[in-house]
Amino acid sequence: MGIDWGVNEVTSTEDEAEAYLAKQVCEILVEAYPRHLWHVGWQGGAIVVKHAATDNRFGFVLPKHFSFTDLKKNVVMAGGEILERAGLTRGPWDGEMGKSFEQ
């Protein structure tokens, strides 16, 4: 099953590179945490990641300067932390909504 992703607007070659990096981050998250509802975007040179079944005011930001090995390790760790804070499993998503981070 492929990842459903798209780009609304690319205005520069830097946007193109950030879109590619965002796609890589999404693929890492989907492989590590199947069926979870990840939202991955980019802004100002950083990758922004949120989980749609949690309080969407919270997520994590990754600077774009990582080796691929470091990127994968950091994405998996940060994604897992978001899941744990929201009371969600690190395994495949079971359809349950996460709890608020402010509890």
C-alpha cells in the first residue's frame, strides 16, 4: 500500500527539496507506525509533523540538516513520543483517538 501524499504548491527548488524530505519523513513514520494518521509538511527550512488523532496543536519539528541514518532515528523516536504522550500504541493504529496532552 502506497502513501497518499501530494504537494499543493512548489515555488522554488528549496521547496522541492523540502517536499522530498517531508515525503521521506512520512515514509519513515508509516513504516514504523502503520495506519497512524501522520501529517507531514514543511515551513521555513524545517519539517513539521503532527498526528491527526491527537491534539493537533502539538507535534514535532525537525531541522532539515540530518544524515539519513540520523533522520530515521530521530523521526522514529519523535513519532513514538507523540504517540506515547497521547496514550496511543506504538504499533499499528487501532482507530482510537489520543488523549489531550494537557491532562
